[in-house]
Amino acid sequence: MQKLKGLLMMMVIPALLFTTVGCSKEEVVQQQAIPVQTVTIKPTTMANQTKLVGEITSNDEVLVSTKIPGKISKVYVNVGDSVKAGDLLFELENQDLKAAVEQAQKSLSIAQANLANIRNGARPQEREQTNQAVNQAKIQLDLATTNFERMKELFEADAVSKQQYDQALSGLQLAEAAYKSAVEKLSLVEEGASQDTIRAAEAQVGLAQANLKMAQAKLNDTRIHSPIDGRVGFVKFDSGEFVMQGNPVVQVLDDQMVTALVDVSEKEISSVHPQAQVQVEIPSAAIEPYTGVVTEVSPTIDPQTKVYPIKILINNLDGKIKSGMTANVLFTMERKEKIIAIPVDATFEELGEHYVYLVKDGKAVKTQVQTGITDGKQVEIIEGLKEGDSLIIKGQNMVKNGDLVNKGGEAL
């Protein structure tokens, strides 16, 4: 009996030892499997993007100056103020010009009144006075005629001297001239002014109007208004300072729309087209990128810098973008569809060749790939991968070819 027990113990102990050793190996195998995250590769669409650095400028900038020299009487705006087209920016002293306008207005009123009188003709009182003057001149003419005829008879009879005769003749001639003048004046009164007289009076009115317009224009030039909607960029002069004609006093910027100026190389210019939408990153203004539109592409290269200047219009209704800020513009150079693309971080390089790790039969498999275009986040795989492959995207730095891995997967 004791021998039987001994034999049984000798058989059981090795079996137990074998079982224990076997379990330990499985546990060791499980512990050595490296956890990784994988994705299943599927075809996708990808754009090849290039980031170029540019500078923000205002879309429209106006340097407001004066048309006439003068001393500034008041400035109505400060730097940073929002203004509308037509808002008063500053004013020059204008007392003398106001007086000139008043004098020009009076001169015009006088010229207009004179023209009205000429066109309307004489008043009834003037007509009556003119008729009386004609009648009086006729009486004087009749008297002078009678006196001359009497003197003529006496002179022929040697009853009066030659001097008396000449005096009578002279009196007759004067009376005739006075009567003729009175009759002509009556005719003018009855017929009205001549066309030449009317035209001369009209010319005087036109001249007075021109003088008033000129004086008013000079006065208006002392009140300077904003030509556009925008924001005040600078104010160079203060009240009381003298400013010469043409000197910029206020800068007004149209900040509702701004422009990014970007230089594009000869290699990239063929992919840039007017009206194309681009993403514009302006870190100083906002975290999220803005959408811009290419408005101008230079048809010629800059001979010195060997680049093509382009302009991109950006909406700036919130006013956060300021002139002079740096802009990073993302241009889509090429777009491909139904391609294999993977995260850039999933690839690594050895001796100038690109590799990735796939998972096959629970093991990491080092796989050489050929890359294509990239947008900075994704890279096209031209050769080496196919749809359905399980790609390690996290933990690839912890494995080597042939290592056992535990994976968690999701579609790419």
C-alpha cells in the first residue's frame, strides 16, 4: 500500500509541475504583449496644402488732407474712433471766408434785382414822368422854333444883329436835341430794354453766382469730412496748429475688410487662382482660422524677389484683425480622391526610407511604404499599404518587428 501511494505521488507531482509551468508561460506571454492603438485603412480624399506667411494691410486706406492752408480750429476724432463716410473729422479757422460768402451773396442779390427790373420794364410812375418830359420838350421846341423864325425875319431886315440870330438858331438846335432825346427815352420805356441790355444784366448775375460758388467752396474746404466708413488710424495735428495744403492730417482705415499680402513662388503660382477660398491663420487675432478669398494674382514675377505678389480679402467685422499682423495662409495645391492616407506620426524613417507598423496575426510587422502628398497632418501612401490593413497609430514607438501586441482598432 505504501508503495502504491509512493508511485501515485511520483506521477502526480510531475503532472502538477508541468501544469504549473505551462500556466506561467501563458501568463508571461500575456504580459509581454504590448498595448497599441490601431486603425483600419480605408480610401479617403486628401488635399496637398502649402502654408505661406503674409502680412495684413487695410483694404482701403485714406490719408485725409486739406485743399487749402490754414490753422486748425478743432479736431473732432481720436485714434481708434469708428467713423462713417461724411463724418466731420476736423475744421480750419474760417471767419474771413464766411465774410466773403456773405459779401458774395449780397452782390448776387443786387445783380438779380437789377436783372428783374430790366426784364420787367419801367413802372407806371416812370412812364408818366417820361411822357411829361416829352411834352415839356415839345413846348420848348415850339417856343424855340417861333423865336428863331422871328429872329430870321428881323435879321433879313437888318433889324437884329448876327449874334442875336445865332443865339436863336442855337436855342432851336438845343430844343430839337432835347425833344429827340425825350422821345427816344419814351420809346425805350414803352418798348422795354434791348436784348443786349438784358444779356449784359444776365452776365452780371452769372458772374455773381460764380463768385458765390467759389467763396462757398473755399468755406466748405475748411470743414473736412471722412470719405469712407472706417476707423481712425492716426491724427497728426492738433487744434491751433497750422497745416499746409496737401499735408495728411487724419488717416482713415477701412477695417471691415482687410487684405493679406502674400508672396508665392514660381513653383506654386500655377495652383493659385482668383476667387479661390483659402484658410488664413492669424494667431494674434483669433484661434480659429479665417476664410479669405484671393482677389488679385500678379501676372508678372517680381524681378528682384522672384515671387508673385497676391492679395487675399478677409472679413473683419469683429475688428480683431489689425494692420501689420502676421497671417499664415493655407493654399490647396492639389486634391486627390480615393487614396490611402495615414497620420504623419504613424510613419518613421530609417536610412532615408519610410516605414510603418501593421498588425498581422497579433504581431507588429514593420512595413516599408512610399509616401506622396501631405497636408501636414496626413500623408498619402502610394505603395506599401492597402484597404483593410490594420495600422498602428499609437504605441508604434514601443514596438519592434515581430513583437506581440494587444490592439484596439477603429476605422481611419
